[in-house]
Amino acid sequence: MQLKLDTRTVEDVIVIDASGKIVFGEESSLLRDTIKKLITEHKKLVLNLAGTNYIDSGGLGTLVSLYTSANTADASLKLANLTQRIGDLLQVTKLLTVFDVYDSEQKAIDSFRKAA
């Protein structure tokens, strides 16, 4: 299943709903291009991974790159609604310690208010 991205605003946070697979190639490029453009315009982003069923090493690399790009631009990219499989993958690769990960989209959005 190809990657599909939907973007919406909740309060003052941009939520990107990702569904499908985040894999090396067109999918990773789409995600990277979409989020990099959003980072230039917005500082609070949540990547909702509830509909994402698979991430390969290229997809993980893209997520790390986007996290770094967000930090460099003084923005924040948080992950929400990880599936069990993706949560396990981030745990095994020790990336759970890098990303801000939340059980729900609302908790990720609320975390921006607490940080302010």
C-alpha cells in the first residue's frame, strides 16, 4: 500500500496523518518533502502513525532526518499512535529515546502546551 498523507490543523498544531508504508523510495521522498515544507511554515508538528503498518530502514532514516531538520529550524516533530510493530522497531533501534512519542494524537498536542 502506497503512503498517503493528510494534513490538518488542530488548535495551533499541524497533524500529519500517515497511512500505508514508509519505505525507501517515493514514500520516503513524499514524507520528507511534505514535512520539510511544513517545518518552514509551522513550529509544532505531530506525525500520526496510526495508519502506518510498516517502516523499513530507509523510512527510519527519513524520520531521523526530519527530526534533525525540525530541531535545526527551531521546530518540534512528535510521533503519535505508533502501532505495536513500529513501537517495537523504534525500541530495538533505540530511537524511542530520540523521538518524543505519545500514545495518542491529543497527548502529543497537549505536550506543546505543557512545554510552553
